[in-house]
Amino acid sequence: MGFKEFLNESRYVTNGKLKPKKVYHTSSSKGIKSLNRPIWFALDIEHANAWQESISSDAGEAYIYAATVDGKIADVDDKEIKQLFNNANIDLDDYIVDVVSNPTKDELLKMPGTKLLLKKGYVGIVYLDYDPSDFQNDLDALLVLDPSAIKSWKKI
């Protein structure tokens, strides 16, 4: 690995590819079969379990789904992604604040940052989101913008 690759390597993304084999979505909906919208994922099972506990305490039961993601993934810490947003005159930090606010599908797809990522061939982005076990902390999370990139969807 060269120095440039080392600098752009993140914990979860290398050369635009997601490292974890599986990612996890937690929902109060049992039996989600149709994936026709952007979906948020935890990058490890412990994070998904914490969301399950949080959702269960608020809404009753919660379910965890495992999936794999096929496609190019952006990472907010990647210098190239920062430059991409900068060149497009889009504030990356503001975009992530908007993402963390849990916008609707329509709101998310209208955001200039989402349009930029999809136009450049990215199917998702890794960013910092709330830690459901301690909302004063953050954890890395994945937002898959293009649901066709989600593979092997299964309730666990």
C-alpha cells in the first residue's frame, strides 16, 4: 500500500469498498421485504443491538436485518470526498448534520450532497451518527443511498 492509499484508508472503507462483510439495520417493522428507499445501517452488530434496545424501549419490538452492500462507498473523512464536496460548493458538515436528522426519503434524495454522491457513482456514505447507548457519543454508521446496492437482506 502506498502512502496516498494509507492516508485515504478508513476503518470501514478502502478504495471505495466497504470492509465489513455484513451491515445491520434495526427497525420496528417486522418483515421488511421491499428496499425502495435509502437505508441507514450500523457497521457492527453491537451498534445494531444498541439501536434495537433503544427502539424497543420507545416503540415495542425491534428487529435487526443483516445485509451486504455492493458498490462504491464514500467516507466523510476521506480527503477526496471532502474535495469533491468543496469543488461542488456543498458544505460536507452541513450535509451530514442534515443526514443525522433522519430526513424522509424525498428530503434526502433532494439534498445536493446526495445528488452529488449518486452522480459520482457512490451508493452510500460512512459518517458519524449518534451512539444509541449514549447519545453524547458518536459511532460510525452507513447510509445506503441507492437501495439496489443492498444484497443478501435477511432478518436475524
